[in-house]
Amino acid sequence: MKPKRLFFLDAVRAFAILMMLQGHFIDTLLNPIYRDSTHTAYNIWSYFRGITAPTFFTITGLVFVFLLLKAQEKGTEKQRIKKGLQRGILLIIIGYALRFSFISLMYGKLNLNFLQVDVLQCIGLSLILLILVYLMVFGNKALLAIVFLILGFSIFVSEPLYRTLTIENMPVLFSNYLSLQNGSVFTILPWFGYVCFGGFIAILFSEFGNKNNYKQIKITGFLLIGVFLIFFSSPTLKLLDDWFDLPLFTQSANYNYLFKRLGNVLVLFGVFYTFERYLKQAIITKIGQKTLSIYVIHFMIIYGSFIGISLKYFFYKALTPAQAIFGAVIFMIVVCFISFYYVKTNTYLYRKIRSFYNRITTG
């Protein structure tokens, strides 16, 4: 029996994209005087907002590698690799386009802030790197799993080495993928680490995903490993320092957000996987299948991509908590409505962009 679609991942993606929508809305428009770290409600909101990016990057690795392994079984891996490369490049282009200011260009100025790297560029580059790793191990599943684990663990543990990295003698176009010094929101390190762990999980699902008798074991594994990473990853890292006399382990443990956030993601997987049977036809899974469309639409509305008119322009850090919460709910509904009725699927958006690109290159 061939591995089936992982419906629970659509639900997880929907949860993550909705958290992103309300998170960006509130973070951009809430008045700073209400950002009270001693307030329980604010801390809960901030905590769950922090899960969003790790979830997206982990799912990126999981879904892409899972589909690549399915293509390998069918003998269509070359087509899947080609499609993955195209999608990776396209995501990078869209990421830059969303930050490009045509208004500044009309006044004869080129705002180089569009070169700042955001989530789409990092996901796009991550897809390309996944393909390179896959090709380097010749598609061997066992070796691929080992490489993903080593890469993910190494990237997380070495985070103190590149946390404040600055690069002086490299073009900004490239240094922005490695350093936050020029305003990038995301960099390939450490976020590719989540993608690697997602790829490792994909291999497990490729091997055991079609065997229903393993479902309880997988759910239990998600929950137990997730809880372990949240509460015990720091002591474990310090123990590794004691064993191997490598201070880097303790440095990582003292600012251990990466392993803890991975634990959050795994717990989220376990919860949604438990209730997968109730989510296959639910609207939340449909939202999860339109994440790119929703991301692009929300970015344009909040940050004013292309035209400069946006919610940020009119209400930047000006709302009260009640206004921000009510506005976030309306914002999520409006963005999802536009995505459902005007941009049918992510594939629809890709097709429109490819059509526009083809007209330019052949015109």
C-alpha cells in the first residue's frame, strides 16, 4: 500500500497560517504601551506566535521530502526535483517582489530594503538545499535520514556561533541569507535546521505512514519527544557538555529556543494527528492548502506591497488590545475569503505568476 496523504499536516498548516495572520496584524498595529510581558494573556499570545515559523519550516521539509520519496517509488523523482527547484526559485522571486517598492522607483529611487530576506526566500532556498542533499546521498533513505538528523542537530547546537554574525566583504544579496545585520527577518541558519528535522520525519512516514497500527506509536512519539525537547533538552545539552567537554553545548542550552520550539511543533503534530479523522473535510484543511495565497494577500494588505497603501500606513502601532483583537479576527476572515473566492489554490497563484513570466520572456 502506498503512503497516503497526510491530512493532519493541512490542519497544522492552517493553524500556523492563522496564527501568522493574527500575529502580524497585532504585532504591527498594537500600541507598544500594551505590550506588557507581565500580563498572562500577552505572554500566551507571544508564546503561540513564536510557534508559527518553526511549524512552517518543519512542514516544508516534511511535505517536500515525503512527496519526493513517493515520486521515487513511482519513478517520477526527476519531475518532482524539477518542480521543487522551480518552486524554490519562484518562492525566492515572490519574496523579493513583495518587498519591492514601485512607489520609490517612480520617484527615481531604488529602495534596497527589498533585498532583506524573509520567510519565502528562506523556504525557497531550503527546498533547493533539500534537493542537493537528496542528490548527494543518491536518494538512499537510511543515509538521508542520518544526514538530516546530523544537519538539524548541528545547526541548532552551533547557533551561538552565528547568532550575532556580521559579514563585511560579501554582497548584501548573499549576506542577507546568513546575517541579520542588514534587516533580514529570517536567515537560512538556523531555520534550515527545522527543515532538516521535517525531512527526517518524512522518511519515517514514508516507511510507516501507511500502517495504521503504527498511528498510536507515532502520536505517542510526537508527544513524548516534543515534551522532552520542551522541558529536558537544555539539561541534556549541559549533560553532553559534561561528557564531551564541549562548552558549545552549554552555550546552546543557555539560550535554547530552537530545540524547545521544535518540541512545540512535535506536540502540535501529535495533537492534530490524533484528531486527523475529523479534519479531512474540515474548512481548516482547505485553508492549509492555500498558505502561499494567504501569505501573499495578507502581506499586501498589512505592509502595502507594490502600491505602498496598507494597514500599517494608517494604523501603525495605534490600536488598543480590544481593537487589535477584533481587527485581527476580521482580518483573518477577509484574507481567507479573498483566498477562497479569488485565488482558488496555491497552484492557481503559481500558474498566474508563471504565465506573467512567460509573457515577459517571450514578449
